[in-house]
Amino acid sequence: MGPTRAQFIQYAPAALAVVPLVAGPWSALAAAAAGAGAWAVNTSAPVLRSLIACGGTATGCGIAAHEVLASGMNPLIALGLAVPAGAAALAHRRNIAGHLPAAALVPVTTGAEAGAGQSSQAQLIIAWWKEFISGPTQTEGRILLQAGATLEHLGIDIGDDHLAFTGIITLPQGQQVRVKASDIAAVYQVPVSQIELGDPKHYAPNALPVTVHLKVPAAQPQIAAGTPTTPEELWAAYVGVPEGAMPGTTLTVTRYGGPLDWEGIATRDRRAIGTVNLQDLAGNLDLETIQIALSPGDKPSQMGVRVMREHALMHGTMLSSVLDELSMDSRGYVRAGTYVDGRAALLPLAQPGSGARHLYLVGGSRSGKSGLLEQLLLSAHRSSIAVILASPQAGTIAGARLAAYLGDGLDEAMGALRLAYAMMLDREARYRSPAFPFTDPLILFVVDEAHMLLSESSPYHAEAKAIVEQLTRRSLKRGIGVVLATQTPLAADVGNSTVIRSQLLIGGGAVFLRCARGQGALIGANAVEGAEGIDLSMIPSQWPGQYAKVADRDMSGLATEVAAAPEDGTFGLGYLLTPGSQAVQFRSLHLDVAPVSLAGGEPPVAIEYCDAWRERDAIVQTSMVDKRGKNLIGSLADLLAAAQGAPSSQEAPHHHPGGIHATTGPAGPTRPAGPGGAAGASEGQELIKPRILELLQEQSIPMTAETIARKLETSAKNIKPRLSELKKRGEITNENGLWRAAS
């Protein structure tokens, strides 16, 4: 197979310099043959002119060198003639550089010779060029960009990730190429940046080289030298620096499955890491907060870190699969859910040797808050813990029948709050030196939608705030734990009381679930130690990919019997905080069965029979503050005295299925409205007041009502109302059930 057209044109001057050196004047025949060959292969005019000029120079030098050698002259003279011949060959190479396709290009026949021998790509390229640029067009009435501007010397460069063609836009002598790069880009539907058009200043007016990149390789991300890429490098560059979320720490990766799937341990050399702002950490790593989970290590100087692509808690843990773990263990803990690392998430309901525990629960609509409350009610039932439930938004707790007393509705929920406080006062009067465990059952006082009672817009704001503050401060040692559930972590939801929030957190812990946007940031006045920087509104309502499922519609009608799967939403996903630790991401148990159905039809755990429980119907209707919302009643005796005018439990003998409703109660032993009431007061009872006052004035130590009754040889039932009357007159004082004469 002979040389290609490109090879012939490129190496002809070199051949014309060597042939005359041997053949002498007869080399003119070689020069003529070269010119005829160039014309025969349809060489463009600029290339032909370069070939003639450079070929003539090389031929002349060759003939002269031949004559020098033939005459016997110094051979160095002949060698010197090779310099202009070589210069001529190099000049020709430079002249044709812009007119010939690269060696890697596929040569293609063009013009009238185009036909079946062309590749499909070449045929398409030529067809589009003729149709829109040079003609002849196949569309009647089409205006060509420049008629006669044919594409010559077509070459195609084909690769796995690229496709380009080159050629020369050629016109007859005397005409100028007017086709622009934007015109070619529009024809082949590629960006203008992929068109390379020769500069007319350096080429003949009627022959302009062009290169069109029909397909370009995908741009590869350029990583600047020194840019961190591995988790360890990113940590060192953004997290461990002084202004980072965890300054002074280093990361050791323990598992790596990709940039969005790894685990590691952050370590600070011989110093405690302390609390971590999760929002800052997510910003440092350029991630969303939901993609990061922290878990405290065995040492204060270590913290477990996990970055996730698909969330580990997406598929949830079924309630029915951990039924045995719902009962309280020997340390007072119950199963609340599962941590992001797969460990069981536990909540304390009691503490051995101490008493009950509190819980602060935050979660907006469809966050899983009600489901977690139902789960806690079942755990309390299985652990023989009595429940007083206050639900200002009536009918929202499906497991309400597990409560010993239910306040369903705003007024009834306030009554439940008063009853819980009365039970604490009653136990304080009976247990002067409490010892755990009590012979009476633990009580879990649950308040759902607590903001409806505690916020300043509530009609019960002052009274509810005063009662809850006292309960959270004093009830634990009396075996009464408080579970306070609100929709946001805002201070306004707990009556702007720092006492309530701090006592709840100190006395047990907190669960933070998703909140409405703009209301879930645990920063500023709403900050919680151990959960700094967490924005609960950033917890998504759905897992990735759920929108695609919504688009796949089934029009067979509403599926009324289909229960939501854990993958259908992020309900129950949040953070669990226990005293002295960092908030850890967890998810509550998925209620694949109704918790109340697992109670086995057993009645609620009963509250002990005592003065407060016996007079519950009167107590729940008795305000415990004065008209100004101040001076909270401080003792059971004062409370019973204040409740004398309220209806007694004898007036409401109806039963409530599953517990005692706020407006009804089972018939049981009753007592008169009060031994010191207007109808029942006797002259002998009125004479007790001076004796009480004299006894307290003589004694230098405070005494309980029972002690006073014993010293005066009467019953406490007769003493307590008289004490309340003396207190109202300012003659005696009461502090935590201890009475003394006013100074």
C-alpha cells in the first residue's frame, strides 16, 4: 500500500533534496512528477504553492551539490548546500501545518467523490454541512450561510469519550470565507466553545481550517494540590482547628465505606472534649445534621463519630420484637428505642435508693411524640407504676385507659395537675423521712401538650406554673416522676420557667424529636447542655426517595387497613439526652401493634388509698393559688380545708373504663366536708385553736400536724383545719408541712 496523501505532501520536499544529489539535472523529472502528483491528489492552492516553492529550493540545492561532488571539489561545500535544503523542508512543514489533519485522524474522501466509501459519521457531517452552509440544500427555500463554502480534507477523530472532525473551508479564488464559529455551532448543535476556527490573518482568504468537537470528554474534578479529601484530612483541616467544632481533636477512622459512609473516633489529647455543637460540626464537614451521629466514648477525651448515606435507623425497631425490654429493669430503665449505632436506647423511670425520675419530651406534629407517650404508658403498666395523665387536647392518647386517673380536656387536665400535687403533699405528710422503695406504688405524672397549661396565654398559667415548679423540685423523693411533653423547646412552652426545664433535665433526661421550622433550634435561651447546636426543625419528615413513592399512585381507593411502615416517615427519630452526657441520635420503637393491646386487658395500676386520693373530686376543682395567682397552698391540710366547699367524691359514683375520669370517680369511703366546716364545727373544736397556738409558742421546734394532735390528745382530722385558720390569721407559719408560731 502506497503513501497517504498527507505523507506525500509532507515528505516531497525532502525527497526533492535527496534525488538531485544522486541524479543531477535529471532530477527535473522528479520535480515535475512531484508537482503532477500534488495536483492529482487535489491539493489545495496554498499547499501546492508551498510545495512548488520549497520543492524548487530543495531541487536547486541538490543539483548544485551533485555538480560539486562530480567536479571533485571539497565535499564540505556540498554538505553546506544541505542547510538551505533543510530550511526549505522545514518551511514547507510549517506552511502546511494548519491545512492537513493530524496523523491520528481518519482520512475521508470529500466533495464529488463522497459516496459509499465514507463512514456513517463522515456522511452525516458532510450532509449537514451541505444542507445548511454550502449547498446544495435538500430543502426548498432554505437560505444557506455561504453558498459554495465547501468542507475539504475532512478528517475524523473518534475515541471512547470524544468525537471531532477537522477540515478546510474552501472557496474559489477571489472569494473570502464568511462562515463564523457561531454558525457552525448552531448547525451541529454544540457550544461555540467547541468550535476552533483558524485566524484569517494567518491563512488564505478562501481557505480557512476548522475543528469541530462534537463530543468532548467529561470534565474531571480538579483537586488542587493540598486540598483535603480523606475524612482524616477534612477533620484536621476544618474540625480540629481552633475555630472548628471540636478544636484540638484528631480523627481515627475505624470503618470506611466511602466519603458518606464512615465511622471513627475523635480524640483530644488528655483533655475532655465536652459538648459538641452538632450544627457547627455539620458545617465543618459540609453535611446535613441528619447525616452525622455522635456517641460518647468510654473516656471524656473520646467521641464516636458516624457519617451516613442511608440512615441506620430508617427501618426502625418493632415494638413487638422487644416486648420483654419494656418492663423496668433493676436499675429503673425501660427500652425507649434504638441508638444510631444499634444499641438499645434506655430511659430511666426510677432510681434505686432515690425515687422516681423526670422526662422532658419535645416533638411537633407527626414527630412520633404521641407514640412514645403510649409506649411509656405501657412500660409503666408493665412495671407496676401508677399513672396520672393530663391531656389538655382531649382524645389524643390512644393508651389513656392505662392511666389510674385521666384528665381529658383543658379543665380536666388542670384538675389532674392539682391531684398530682395533692398526692405529693399527702406523701410528704405521711413520709417524713422517705425510704425507697415505698410501700405505695411509684406514680408517673404525664402531661401531654403541656404548653396549653403553662404558656402565658393559658387561663391556668400562674397556677400550673407554680404547681409544676414544685412538683419537679420535690416529687422525686416521694416516688412521683413528671413527664412533660411540649411541641417545641421554646422557653415559652414551659411558662418561661428556668426552674421547670432545669429540674426536668437534672431529674431524668430529655427526648428531642422533630419540630416546626424556626422553632427547634437549641440555641440561646433555648439551649440545653449536651445538645448545643441541634436544630430539631432540620430533622426531615421523610427519608430520601419517598417523593418517588408518592408519585407512584394506586387509584384503587383509600387503604384503610394498611399501617404506616417505618420507612414511610421519620416519626420517632430524634435525640436522647441523659444527665451528664451528649445528646445521641436515636429512634423510638415502631408501634407495629397498639401498645394498649399488649396490656392484656388488665386494669390500671391503682394509686394508694389516702386523703388526697379519697378527696380527689373536690381537689381537682379547687384552685391552689389566690386570685392574684400567688401563694400556692403548701400543705395537704390547707388543701383539704380549701376543698371543703367543692363537691366530694360521694356525689360522683360513676366508673370510668380503664381508670378514673377527671369528672367522675368510683364510689368509696367518704368523709364529711371537713371537721371544721360551718355546719360541723363544735364549741369544743373551736377551743383547740388557743391550745395549738400556746403549744407552738412554748415549743422551740416546728411540729407536724400529727405531732400536735398527739400532744393535744386529739385526732389530726380535728387539728389540720384549725392550723389552716391560724395560718390565715398570720399567727402561725407552715414550711413543708412543719408548723411553728409566727415570730
